[in-house]
Amino acid sequence: MPFNVIQILEDDLISPIIKKVAYGLATTCILGGAVYAGYRVATPAQQQTRHYRQPELNDQIETVLDSLKITDDQLIQIMHLLEDEMNAGLSSSTHDQAVVKMFPTYVKNIPTGTEVGQILALDLGGTNFRVLLVDLRGNSRIELTSKIFLIPQSIMMGDGKQLFRHLSECLHEFMLKELILNTGVCYPIGFTFSFPCSQEGLASARLTSWTKGFSCSGVVNEDVVKLFQNAIDEKGINAKCVALINDTVGTLMACAYKDPATAIGLILGTGTNACYIEQLDKVGTWKGDYDEPKQVIIN
């Protein structure tokens, strides 16, 4: 594909963090696309093993891979094009028109590996609802207990309050099994809610639209944390939702507990998304406090 000629910016005008992220994302996406395309061509319709593949498929594979090869100069151009869009997403004046939105997550601190205690991690991003009890042991050691609950089609397309009641019932069942229900300890919840949201705080986000087959009524434009917490309280569960994040932020935070130098979370799956740590003075859309640390994870 042709590449537009762009002006190469001076190094002192480019955020070093964005530069690294853009280069990494460009490289990863290109390599991922090449591997996937090669796999699709190399895999016969009947999923035959390598031993039974027809030799002429090798030529087809090479043709596909050749079309994906780019030069270092082209990769640098891709990096700068992506970087321009990332800068536009960070600016309050161009954010609305930017292709890469660069949403602040309100997560300012990352783990150091020294944290200890038990927390609940909940993950809703499709037809499965995963509940985890995370035991932080310090020295970057973690022990996990988890269970996956199915979300019935009737719940996915029904009333919003019924959805959150169902989630709270799953949480109740899990906590009862793990002997942490009604212990007098209020367990903090980190809620991974992988749907488009307008985040207004660390534990406040309004659903902008349903995806992935969900169409529950009474949830769009509402604070999903508040709806979920109401259902938790109605069930008498000793837990409080203290943070709402998406899967990329969860990935970064989990890896940072193992290695505090972690700075980027990347998801390559049904969709592709990434997050990284940015300095607050670079985030024109930031509406939170400017207390230390003067950084925030950008999604």
C-alpha cells in the first residue's frame, strides 16, 4: 500500500514514551498480521497436518509473506503516522476527531510487587463472567483461585438490573465456596468491564453502547459501577467495587506486579488494544487531580 510522505519531527518534540509505544505497536501489528495471514494460507480447509500439505502451498505462503514485507523507512513512516494520531488523541482540541482516542483510565499507580492482601477480580467481556480471588503474597508472588460462570442469552438481552443481580449471585456463590462470605472483611473489587464506556473516575464509568451480543435495557448512559454495587449491596455481599478497568489495563497491572518496569499492556485477540503510562502534562484531556504520581495509564 502507498504511504503518505510525512515530515519527520525533531526528537525533542516527540514524547519518548509515545515514540516507543508507537514503534512497538506498529511492529507488533505488522508481525501479527504476517503470522496470521501466513497461517490462513498455509492451513488447508480440512486442517491437514504439515506432512500432508501440497508443496505448491509453499509458493502461496511466500507470495503472501512477500506482500507484507516492508522496509525500515516504511516502518518509521507507520510509526510517525500512528504517533501523530496518538498525540491528537491526547490533545483536548483534537481528541474528538482523533482516530486513536487515548482515553485516560484514572489509574495512576502501578504495583511494585510488594503489595500484600486479598482482592476480588471480576471480568465481564462476553458470554463468560470470571470471578477470581487474588492473594498477593509480596515479593511479586500471587496465588489465584477462580471460577467461570456462563451468562445466559436471556440475561444478555434482558433487563439491566437483572444482569447485575445475576453477576452478584455468581459472586455470592464464589465467595461462599471460598469461605470469605460474611467474614467481617469488606473485599475490594477490581471490575474488568470490556465494553465502551465514558470513564468519569477510577470507580465510575457510563456505558456508551453495548457490544458482543449484549443489549440489556436501562444500562446505556448509566454508571455501571453504581448499578453493580447496588446489586452487591442488595445481596448483602461484603465487597466494594473500587476500580473499573478494561483488559489492557488489567494486563499491564498484573504484569507490573511481577516486573515493576512494565509500562505497556497489549491485547491481540478478537480486537486489538493497548495502554501505557503517560505523564500528566502530556494529557490535555485529563480532568483528575495532579497529585503525585504525575502520571496516568492511557488506554
